[in-house]
Amino acid sequence: MRVLTTILLALLAAFLVTCAVFLTVDGNLARITGWYRFEPGKPLFTEANAERIQNVNWMRIADLHDRIECEKDRDGSWWITFPFRDRMSQQAVDAILSFTANAKLVDTLPLNKTVKGSMREFGVETSPHTITLKVPSGDNEHTTIARYTLGSTAPWLADAGDGKNLIRTTYLRTDFYSRDKRIHVVTGNMLEVFRNGLFALRDPYVLCIQPEKVRSISIQQPGNSGVEPLHIQRVSAEAPWIIQSPIITPANQEALRDFVSKLCRLKAIQVEDQSAVSLPGQPECVILLQQEGEDKPHEVKLYPTFAASADEQTLCYATVDDRPVVFTLEAEPRVRRRGCYARLINTACQLPVLPTDIRAKLLSNSGAVYTGELPLSLDALRSKQFTDVRSDDIYRVMLASKYDSFPLALTHIPGDKDSGVQDTWLYSADGKPFAEAEQDLVKSFVRSLSEVPVESIVEDIPLGTDRREAMRRYGLNAPYYTLAVLPNPCRLRATLFGVNLPLLKDRSARTFYISRYRDGETGQSMWVGMEKDGNTIYRLSSKLTRMFSLQWLRWKNRSLFHFPISALRKLTLGFQQQPLELEYDYIGEAWTGKLGQEDVTPRINPHRAVYYVRQLQKMQVEQWVDPADIDALKALAHPVFSVKLELELTDYSDAEAVVIEQTDDMDIRQHGDSLVPVLAGDPGKTRTELAEEMLTEDSATDAALRRLAMAERPTIKKTLTLEIAISADPSEEPFFYGRVRETGEVFILSYQTAQSLAASILDM
């Protein structure tokens, strides 16, 4: 009896050990019982196992001819470990895990109805894909949580669960729970992943990097000894790219962003074991990408192209340092031999007007990246912008010519959104003090500085060589124009030892030299330019010099009058046989008037009168004319009519303010109130000397500031007479000249403006 008990206990212990083994290996006991009840609408695998899908770190996928085993590393990346190490496609991983977690039973086909003759249509034996998923259960141990064999696509569509959409279904067989050979229909379909067999499980993308983390790029062409390596760097994701070698020059930021983006999207049409492919002896191009926080750069090698005669493709091989595989990449786009419009698309793509990227998309009918489109040369990646400045970051612009005594100076006065004060540009030219500039013209000019057209690169000055010889050769040592651009100063300031200082060092002014050069061999004349301390001489378009003008009349604000309506005392209109004299009382909003000796006060339309004055306040000239212009003076000798304004203005002439300009470490000289960039060889004042001079205040300044604070201000009377005359040249269409008699300003008025001055203020 004791022996029988021992035998029973031994059998029970063996059974329990077997159960434990199955729980560890397969994660269930149904393999022992041989029975499991599948319920339609329920997950294919138990809800407990489905929740563990996110913890899967090992999987095996097998078909009739091949097997791949994959494992997830500590960083969360999936790698193929058998038959050789390679990165797994994240898209395939997501598809497998999502299908396993969401597959629900639709129906089960009875065994007696799935006869051998019809097994081909189910695919579970003729074209199967067996998938096994495991989760960690200890040190280097795993527990299976799902195993199934995929068949063909089932003809049924299942409800997605929202009552609106339908999803595809798949034939499937699983022996995870028992030795049941029945075929199930489950929701979901991921057979597209295995369209090209198990090769699709390998990541087709050459690189797995984050574009914003790339800090340096190196491009080498070992097969071309005449091309020096190209090195490009940036210090942060927000900082601009700078080409460091073979010359130091700004990079084309858009081209660099596009280049890194294309490298990340470089997708292979085939991935093979490196030992199975015979590579050419030397790569055509080697690209090194260094990411932030990584010690070793990613190395991509591109090999010479070859033709695939079967489908008229141009291909090339590529390798990457962290994967023992060879990628087959498309080098050039080709016409897909599908669709009735293939020939028409091919013909349209031969047109030279189509941009390269649009042509590539039309030819490939996809957004594929081709190695032939990668910008790998210095000329393709360097910046072709001459000034390379942001228009919204410009605080002051100074333009000087060696043939003019005084420079043009443009200064930006920032506005205030809270108080409604608008941004204003001031100008100084011909030695005149600063005045309000024509805002639209200056803004257009400043915007154009960031888009200076460059036709070509004339010469790159090698690093470590004396640039003075090259500057002398192109006349840039004594430039025709000198352009200085001063960026916005630092607004954050602090007081240190009684001195008001910026918290950040202000950026230095950027100076550019522009000159006229005649090629000795061809005799061709061109504009050339370079930045001070730069290494590149550019050939510039003549559009640049057409934007330059040191004439003060070009920059002067086109608004003719500047007066408040409250200052108007009398308005005299001399366009009738007898002058119309109108007097205005701003406080009482009352008008009185005489036409000759007749009192016309009752006939004055106050709304028309006020509108007329508003028109004068907003009046703008078409163009300023030289006060000595002979044609204008000849026409204005016999004006057609005149408008006379008698004003009473508050006098601020004795008020002065001391403005300390934020300067930087740049040589400047002073012409009256203007700050001018020093030309080559001219002595200048240092920042310290200028600051000491500008900080000097005397008793007269203090007295002016005290008087400015007084409530009562003196007034002055001012008269402005506008004279209008029609042009006298019979060869041109008639237009109107205008002149302010008291100031001598001469200008041209549009026909509409002159016509508005003839409007009637009196009621009939």
C-alpha cells in the first residue's frame, strides 16, 4: 500500500513538473488537456496574454523555406539575430504585434468539412507563415504567449466595431492551446508584410537617425582624388549649418535640411547578406553623419551605379557600418510600365521647365529618394546668398560709395504694440539730418538684402592665404560700394559698476564690399562682391546695384504735409477766378469763408471741408523732383491753382534729447549726426571714444529738458502754399508738377490726386 502511494505521488509530481514546463514554455495548460473553447467575438488569445503583447521582446517568423528570429534590445530597437544580425523593420514589428493583440475570432471551420482537396485555398499548409511571440520570464529565459500560422485572406469582411467600417479577415490555425487542427477566420490582415517573403522583415531604410540630432556631416569621394572632402557642422539644432572644409563659408540651410531628410528616407528595394553580394573594390562616395551624444559617426558607402537590363533601372549598392547587409538602391527615376499615361508622362518629363523634384515624382509615381538626387558637392550645399542676413534682424543699414561724399544711413526705430506706435525707418543722405523715410521702399530694400541675387562663385580664397591679393585683383580693396548691416542689439541690460551694459555681447556689424570688375580675357564687365574677412568672391546680378541709391530724394517720405487738423487756422483755395478763403475754429468745429468780398459761410459744407483737409494730410507725391529741374520750374512758372495753409503749431525747437546709440566693435566715423562705416584705410573712432562723446551733457541740454517738461509751450505761425501746374512737354502724356513755395520742394502728383484738389467745398 505504501509503494502504491509512493508511485501515485511520483506520478503527481511528474504531472505538476510537466504543467510547470508547459506554463513556462507555452504559457498555457491546454497543450496537456488537448481542448480549448474558442468563442466568436473574443480575442484569439486570452485577454491576459493580449495585455502582455507590449512586453514581447522575442519573436520567430517562419515560412516553408526560411526562418528569422528577432529580439528587442534595451533601447527598444528590434534586431534580427538569426540567420545573421540585422535591424528589423519597425513597420513589420508594429503590424505583427497589432494583429496579434487585436485578432478576434469570426468563425471556425469544422474539421470534417475542411477536406484535403480544398486546403490550398486556406493557405495554412501551402503558403504558411508561422509566428511565435515570447516575453521575458527570467535571466535569458522566455515564455511563449502566442503562436499561430497565417493562411490566405478570407473572403469575409468583419465589422470593425463602430457599426460603420468593415475590415478584412484571414484564415489562421493555432496549436498554442491544443493540437486542434481546425482552421479559424479572424479579424485583421497583415499578409502585405510578407509580400516579398521574409526579406520584408528587414528594415529597408539605410539609416535610423533623427535629423534634428545630426551635428556634423562629412562627404568624401575616394574615387575622385581631385575633390577634397566636404565637412559641414552646426552647434545645435537651431544653429545654422557652416561649411568648414575645403573652405569656411555659410551653407545652404534649405539644401542641408533636404539632404539630411533624404538620407533618412533612403529606402532599399532589396536587402541582402553582405557575404552573398560581390561589391566593387572602392565606393564612389562615403558619407559620415555624427549625432549629438554619440561617439562614433554613422558611415554610409555608396558604390558606382549599374544597369538592371530586365526593367531598365539604374541601381547602386550601399552599405552602412552597423549592419552586415548590402542595400540595392534606385539611382535614377524610371517610368513605371503601368497605366495608359506612362508614355505621356515620359514625354512631359523631357521638358526642361520641370523642376527636378517634380520630374522625379512623375517618373517614379512615388516619393522615393534616388541616390542621383543627393546633393554631394560643395557647389550644391553652399549658400548662394551674398549678404545672408534676416530682414527682421536688421537694425541699421549704411551704404557708402567712393564717388559720393556722404553715405546713406537707414535706422530702424522699433514701435510699441501696447501704445499703438508703429515701427519707423529713418534715413540720412547727402549729409542731411535723419528724417522719416518712405517706409514701403525701405522695407522692400531691407528685405531684398536677404535675397541678393548671386549669379556664380568667382573665386574661393584658400584657408590660410592672404586675401588682399585676390581683393586687389577684383578691385575690392577700393570698392565701389561699401554696405554695412548692423543686427538688432541686445535689449536685456544690467548695471555693473554704474555702467549700463548688455547681458549678452552684441553681434558685430557685417560689412560687404562691392566693385565693378572687367575680365581681362573675355573683356566682360561684371559686379563682384565679398564680405569683409570672408573667403568667397561672388559674381552679383546687376539687380543688386539697381537697388542702391544714395540720392536723398529717393528715400524721402512721400507724404507731403505733416500737421494736425487742430493747427489749421485758415485755408485758401486759389483755383477759381476769385480765391476762396476759409477760416476754421477747431474747438467749435465751425467754418467761415469769403469768396472775394462775398460771405459764403452759409454755403460751406463742413463735411466736405473736413474731408478736404484730411485729403491734404494724407496726400502723397508720386515722385520727388530736383528743385532745380528746368522742366518743372518752367511749368510751375504758371500754376493752374494753389492751396494755402495757415497753421499755428506748438514750438518744440528748443527741446533736445540725448540718445545713446548701441554700437559694437566696428570702426566708424562721424559726419554731422550720421554714423558712417569707415572705408579701407580711413581712421575711425573706437566704441569707447564715441560713447564718451555722446554721453557728454552740458547746461544747455539740461535747460532744454527742463523747458520741455513745462505745461505751456510757445506757438509759431507757419504758412505752406501748394502750387500745382500741368506739364508743358507736348511729347508726353500730361501730368502735374507740384511745389511747396515756402520750402522749395518740387514733386510730381498723380492725376487722381490733382483732381481731388479741385473738389468743391461749397454747396451750389
